Amino acid sequence: MVATGVHILIGLALALLVSRSGRAEPYLVVALAAMAPDIDTFVFRPLVEFGYVSGPLWSHRGLTHSLLGGVVVVALLAYFGPWRAAAIGFGSHVGFDMLTGGVRLFAPVDPTLYGTSVDWLLLNMLASVVAVIIILGGLLGMKYDFERPIDAHAPKTTLEWFR
């Protein structure tokens, strides 16, 4: 299980790599979409414990981690910002959960668990480090605009060197 904060960091890093938007909406949508699949731990668990629903679809990494859940989350969050940002957030969440135990990707049609099992603590640490590096690099790139052409003229005075 990847921690929710790591899901948010990964989603933000991917959104920064893809869009480098100066607006806040894409990043907010990515963060919400990256958190959305884990709502099943709060909503479905009490329903299962009280006996209202049962089965693997209502467990963690069930219906909310499926492609159907992704379509619903992306459609809902597209009202607040770009749908691509929502797809990046949801897709990164499901992708990393597939690496740490699997998800029921085609629920409710197929309850099969798809994925592999990598040590979740190691994956959390590695993903966090990579995401923070990408985010910091992207923010520096947005601030200093590395794609801007460099002036070819050399400074004439020493004072111009410090401007």
C-alpha cells in the first residue's frame, strides 16, 4: 500500500512534467484524483462491517480502484479543472497500487486482482524521493524559464554581472 501523501506527490510530479501550468487548478485536480481511490477505506469499510455489502468489490482496492471508478472520478473532477490532470492523478494512484499488491482493475465485471507485489516501504521511499526531485526541478524550471533564449552580449561593467 502506497501512502496517500506519496500518491499526491507522484501525481503532482507527473502533472508538473506534463503540463507545467502556471494555474493552480490542474494541481488541485491531480491531488484530489490521486486521493480519490482510497475513499473506499472510509466509505465501504463501515458498510461491510455492518453487513450491508459484502464481497471483493467492496474491499480496499476494489471498485474505487477500477477503470469504472476512474471514469467516474475523472468525470466528476473535470468540472473543476482539466480532465487530463484528473486522469494523471487517478492513473498514477492505480499504477503504483498495482506495484504494491494489485487492484481489481476491471471491477465490477471481473473481480480478479491484477498487479505485483513490491516492498511497499521501499517503493514509498523511492517514489517520494523521485517525486520531490521532479517537483523541485519543475518549480525551478518554471521560475527561471530554462527554455528562454540566453542573451549573447557580455556584460560591459562589473556591476552588470550582479544584475
